[in-house]
Amino acid sequence: MADQPLLLCYDGSEPSKHALTAVSSLFTPRPSLVLSVWQALESLPSFGWMGAGAGMANLNVVEIDQVARSRTEELAEQGVQVARAAGLDATPLAVAARGPIWEAIVDTADEHDAAAIVLGSRGITGVKNVLLGSVSEGVVRHARRPALVIHPPR
């Protein structure tokens, strides 16, 4: 497993920054992929959540997805800078989720034969967890390889 990469999940949040920094002391040196994920609009069941408003007739799904992809690529690159500052050999990776974000993470880990999946915990509990779901919970439940959730310091 020493030649398998770590899959480091990064969304720009403080918990994900902390996880990238903390992981360097937990694993032997190895290549790492810094993964950022965007939700592809085409995968959403409807645009009803956006509401009707001015300019909706000019909505271009392709352009919106291109902007989302570009911003996610920038986010992955930011994560690489955090990881490299912590001493990791990191490469950016941006992926579109066609379903739940956790599923995109698990599938990406499988595609790259990752040694482990590492992600930070935002600490969402209670009603927010029921309404928003938990990416880390989904990854831990469904991953077919080790998954490490690093909680932020108190």
C-alpha cells in the first residue's frame, strides 16, 4: 500500500484545512490527491430549488457547470498548497458528482486505488445532519477502503 496515494478531500473549510495539515504526521510519505467535488447541475432532479426569477430564461446549464468546474479546480489547487505546506507530495483533482458527494469521493478513491480517504469533519449534527446529510458519514459507511475523519481541534 506504500505506493497507493492518499485521497485528501478538500472543500476550503477550516476543518478540511486542518485535516490536510494533520494527516502529514499520520502517514508515511506518499503521493496524495487533493480532491474537490462540485455537484453537476444535470444530476439534480429539478431546478425548483432555485426558484423562478428574472433571468431564468437565460439560464445556461453548461456555462454554470463550467464555472463550477473552474472554481472547484481552483479550490483543489488551494488544497494542494495547504498540503504541500504541510510537507505532502500533492496533486489537485476536481470531480463532478453525479449523485451524492460522498459517492463521488468513494468512486474516486476506487478509481485511483487510494490507500485511504482522509476528510475533515464539519461537526454537523442533529436537524442539520438530517436535512443536509453528512459527507463524512456517507464516506465512512460506503467506502471499500480505510476512511479517516479528522475532527477540528476544540
